Amino acid sequence: MEYLISSMTGLISIIESRRSLQETKVMKALTLLGMIFIPLAFTSGIFDISGKYAAGETYFWVYFAVALPIVLLVFIMANTVDKVSSWREASR
């Protein structure tokens, strides 16, 4: 009977760890989407995307010239924070 209980406990543990891994993958995908779209929305809020910065107008290219480096900066900062935190964990 104890063998059956320990086997069931181990099986449940494996199932829960797989579910946790799937949730982690989903959260990573959502984080990546946020890292792309939040800076783009922030930049469009700054430019107010109207007047001369509106789509099809003369200075619409400025939006991309500002937004894309900001997105790149966000990814660089996230990568740096990740490396620093993993470095700190390794040094413990």
C-alpha cells in the first residue's frame, strides 16, 4: 500500500512539474510581447501620433526612428538584468 502511495505521489509531482514548465513558457511569451508593445505604445503616446507624425504624413518615420531603439534598449536592459541576477546566484 505504501508503495502505491509513493508511486502516485511521484506521478503527481511529475505532472505538476510539467504543468509548471508550460506556465513558465506562456509567461515568457507574454513578457516578450510586453517588451515589444509597451515601448511602442509609450512612444506613440509621446508623439501623440497626430498631425505631422500621423501615418502617411511627412514625419511618420520619426516614430520608428525613436521607437525601435527604445525596444532594443528594453531588450538589452532585460538581458543585462538577467545576466547580473544569474551571476549573483552563481556567486552564492
